[in-house]
Amino acid sequence: MIPALWFWLIAIMIAGYVVLDGFDLGAGLLHLFGTRSDQERQQVLKSVGSVWDGNEVWLIAGGGTLYFAFPGLYSAAFSGFYLALMMVLWLLILRGISIEVRGEADSSMWKSFWDVVFGGSSALLALLFGVALGNVVRGVPIDSEGFFFLPLWNNFQPGANAGIIDWYTVLIGLASLAALAMHGSTWVALKTTGDLEKRASGWASNFWWAVAALTVLITVVSFRLQPHIPAQFAANRWGYIFPLLALAGLAGVRLFIARQNELASFLSSCLYLLGMLTSAAFGLFPYVLPSNVAPENGLTVANSAAALYGLTIGLWWWIPGMVLATGYSFFVYRRLRGKVQA
Amino acid sequence: MDSALAVHRLHFAFTVTYHYLFPQLTMGLALLIVILKTVALKTGNEHYNEASRFWAKIFAINFAMGVVTGIPMEFQFGTNWARFSKAAGGVIGQTLAMEGVFSFFLESTFLGLFLVGEQRLGRTLHWFTGVLVFVGAWLSGFFIIATDAWMQHPTGYRMGANGSILLDNIWGLILNPWILWQYLHNMIAAVMTASIVMASIGAYYQLTGKFVEQARIFLRTGVIGGTVAVFALLFPTGDGQGRMIAAHQPITLAAMEGLFETSSGAPIVLIGQPDTGKLTLDNPIMVPGALSFLTYRRWEAEVKGLKDFPPELWPDNISLLYYSYHIMVGLGTLLILLMVVSVWSLLRGRLYQSKRLLWALMLALPFPYIATTAGWMTAEIGRQPWVIYGLMRTADGPSPRVSAGNGIFTLLGFMGLYLVLGILFLFLVYKEIDHGPGRAAMPVTGANE
């Protein structure tokens, strides 16, 4: 019972990270490909400038929580996806640095260099996070000791010899890229003014079609590829609430863009991401990392969790700690509400 | 070098050594900035506000470097040390997760406010956000030390099935007796680094005749803070830490002191090169009886030498351990001398005119960094051959499926990336120092422009 509670707490924490850092990843993408002047780029940067590092704390705290609650999963997944995670680290470093140093020299060459680093690393991270999720859904070749290692790619087929990159995981990666691009567009529209604001709404509206199409596609493919998901939904029909949340969010984005309600369309986009990620978590439960070769080796909530004493004690400090942390986040976003100054 | 174990060890050693260059400054500076802000608040002396704004900018650059080089540390527990993490994650994951939940959210939130909110928050609230940044930074240090202390001296656990280690008592983990001296020693060392850096920049301005008002604040604060810190590092914290090692890691003590033979009235070696083949010291200069006295408070007490312990329990790099320890102590001694002379000169009112002393302070900048790095090497090499002292050998800790080749690939990647980061860091810090503590209102960093 308590391990399952931690499964959901961590799922929500990771979803929180994706929702928060997701909009600055999306904004990074638009920064490079959508802006028309240095003044517009500054607006985009400013909209994420004072929140991106706080958003990344959700990743660090989520990682730490995963480590203590599910050490079996943390050690298996991090060593198994070794190469991809190292690249995620390099991209996170480059992205953080590019935001901080871009404004430090008054040179257009300097700025355009860091623009490319910022936009490129944001786009690759959005893609890689999707690839990672695709790997978890597809399953990995876990051995009897509970470990595996995947090369970056193999034959690009999601079968027993799959690498980190195959057509399925790339598909999930593209869906993630499109979703975060839409998400970032709704954020930029919310935080900026003038021509940029109008165009950002336009991008959100255009990306919406890609997101809608990819949502249908990845749902169909994932249900066929990972038979545990349809079985889980069939067994626990209340779980349909999660995909319904995603659909409501998706509909909301469309509706509120049309009504030019920027805050509501951004929040709808948050709801969509939350719904998609919790749907995936629900569909895999009780697996946390299924095996694609020997189902009995798959990691579950039960066989990868820490001992009960630690998990119980953890609730005593984690809940008040996260209430405080969520409070800080609300405080910051409230203080920064409204448009950024051009 | 091409064994996977060696690669994983080097991978962690390189990234953690590089990482710690930044937090040691920010943890120490957080305290000094609070002190500067407090003086400004109490006295209304605007120069103290200018001084704290300048150091807030240096803090921000170091903080960003600390964040981006810190995320890889958490990841590497899983990527490179999967067997260790699978066995012990349920214990040390507690303190690592607490760090994220209790200190990183606090620190990142209030640092943002501290950096851009001076005008909007008002003096008292702005001071308070500075205090919260300090609390966040020092809490973060606590959780990391608690994690390391558990690996040095595991408490509050029991063994489970298949070699897993289970948390048995949370207070055993949080109130581990090893934490007290290690935490104080480490945090005061951070204050030493920040103080000497502050004095060094002050000396540079004073020598070049720029920003003289603030330079004197930097010198005064740095020299007084540095003096308190270097003495507290020797006693009681260094002494306390040494006696913990003597009590719980006697083999480590023998190796770091270069003591091969068990002896009554064991000496302290000041200079001498260990020959780990013949188990002797070349051309030693020693203080007889000093090690016995420091360890047991009796000049003739017996201290066990390495030869009386089974070689399979010896740290695997005795020479490097010995030199790390001696470099830390040697530089610490030199810094005590420098601080004593400086504070004497300050009290006599001659520091600001003493060119020779200002030069010495300016050039002292790298030495606290070298001393703290050597100190951490002493702790971590001294723990070998164990990753968890007495419980799990380092050789049993790495990820079983990550090959040496993949490890070297990512190690080289980190080396290249960290070289670029280092160059950018120096460029940014140089810009701030060149610009100096001006009268301008609040700093605007990077993206906030």
C-alpha cells in the first residue's frame, strides 16, 4: 500500500517537473525558431529567466525521492539508460549556462551563438524526455539480477534487441516535442505582449493539430505494443479518468485559444500533460519498468521499493516538505504574474 | 586504468572535485553576505550594501555553476554506482531527497528574490531573503555531510536479504556521531574559502587603488572571518574529526600519517615521502610523540601502525592519501600564519598600507581551494577500500552493465564540457571584478536583463 502511494507521489512529482520545466523547454524552442528580433528573444528569455532553475529543482527533488523510495528502479534505470542520461546531463548544463551567459557580452555573434545552444538543447531535451518515456512503456531487457544496459540504437525496432532509440521511442519523442512546443507557446503568449504574443497564440494553435494527431497515434501504438496497458484499463475502469483529463486539457487548449484566454489555455495545456503522464503511469502500474524479454524480471512497485520503515518515515518529512516547496512555487509565480516588461 | 572500476571511480572523483569548487564558495559567502547586509541594516552605511551587492553577483555565478555541475552528482549514484545504490539507496536516498525537498526549493526561490528584489522588498525583507538563502545553503551542506558520514561510519541500519541495507532508525542516520565534526569542519572551511577570496579581491582593489571604500570592507571582513575560520578548522573541528578517525578508522589514520610501525609516542611527520614498497618514509622530519598526544592526549600512548593491520584492509592509494592529508594540514598552517599577521596588521591599522601583505593576501586565493580539495581527498581515499566503511567494498559498488568504454566516453565528455564551463566562469567572474562594486542599484544577471 505504502509503496503504491510513493509510486503516485513520484509520478505526480515527475509530472510536475514536466509541466513546469516543459514550458521553458518549449519556450527555448520558440526562442530559436519563432522570434524575429533581439527584443523578442529577450522577452522569451525573460519569461523563463527567473523560474527555470526553480523548475529544474523539481527534477532534482523528484530524482532524489525516486532514489530513496525505489532504489532498485533508480539503479537499474539510471545505469541501463546510461548514455542517454549522460546526454541529458550535458544538455541540461548547456541549456542552463546559455540562459545565464547570453546577456553577458554586448555582441551579436555571442548572442546568436547562445541562442542556438539554448534552442537546440531545449529541443533535444524535449525529444529525449519523450524517448525516455517511450523506453519505459516499451520495456527493457532486465536481467535476473535486475540490471540492463541499452546502446543508443540497434536495429530501430522495438523488439527484444531494441536500443534506446527505435521507431516507437522516436515517435513518443516527437509527440513530446510537439506537446512541449504547444505548451511553451501558450506560456509565451501568456507572458509577452504585442506581435510576439499574437504569433505565439498562432503557434499554439498550429502545434495543437500535431499534438492531437500524435496523441491518437501514440495511444493506438502504445496499446498494441504494451499489452499490459489495455489489460490494466480493462481491469480498473476508474483509470479512464486520466485519459479523460488529458482529453479535457486538449479540448481546453483549442477552446481557450479561440476565446483568447491565455491563462486558461496555458492551464489546459498543463492539464493535458498531467493527464497523459498519469495515464502512462496508471497503464503501467504495478510495473515501474517492464521487461520486454522476460516479464518475470520486470521491476514492479513491490520488488523495487525500499523497506517499509524508510517509506513510512519518509511520508513524515516528505509531505510537509513538499507542501512548503509547493508554497514557494506558488509564491514565486504569483509575484511574477502578468506580462514581462519588454 | 581500463578497468571499469577505475573508470567509475575517476568519473565520480573528477566530477565531484570540480563541482565542489563552487558550493564551498557559495556556502561561505552566504554567511558573509548576511553579515554584510546586517551591518548595512544596523549602521545604515551604504558601502556595506554595495559590498554585499557585489558579492551577491559573484555568488549568483558560482551558484549557477554549482547547480549545473551538481545535477550530475545525483545522477551518477544511479548511472555509475548502481550496485551501491541498489543496496544502500533506501538509506542515503533519504538524506539526498531531503536535500532536494528542504534546501534546493528554499535556496532557488529566495536567491531569485534576493538578486532582483532589493528595491521592491524593502531593507528588512531583503535582508531576510538573504538569511533564507544562507539557511538553504547550510541545510544542503548538512544533508550531503550526513550522506557522506553514513558512508564513513554507517549507523541506524540493518542488513536485509541479498546484501541490501535497510534503514532501521532515521535518527541514527540524521544524528550520526560522525556528522558533528565533519559538518562543522567542512562548513568552516567554506567560510575560510569565502573569507580569503573576499580578502584577496579586496587586496587587489586596494593595490590598484580602485573601489577603495569597498576594498577595505572586503579586507576587514575577509581577514577577520578568515582568522576565526582557520583557527576553528584546527581546533576544535579538525581535532575532533581526527579523533573520530582514530577511534573508528585506525587503519586510515595510520596511512594518512605515514605510520608504518606501531609505536608508543608516535611522531607526527611534517615532511617525508612514503615508500609503499619498503613500507618506510624517505628523509622524514618528525615531531616525536605528537601523534600519540593529539590522538589520545598522552605523549607516550601507543598508536598502531599499518603493518599491524591486514593489507587487504589498507586504503588502496596510501601515497595519495598521505599527501592529500599533508597538503591540507600544510596549507592550513600557512594560512594560519598569513591570517595572524594580517589580523595583527589590521588591528594596528597598517593592513591597508602594507604592500607586501596585500600582495600575499591577493595571491593566497587558490590555497583554500587546494586545502579543501585535499581535505575531501583525505576523507574519501581514506575510506577505501570501502564505499560504505566496513559494509560494502568499493569494488562491489559500480554498475554491473556499464562498460569501461562507455565510462571513458562520458568521462571525456565531462572533461571537455567542464573545460568550456571553466573558461566561461573565469570570463564572467573577471567581468564582475573588473566592473567592481559600484553604486548602481541592483544587479541584473543574465536572463533578467
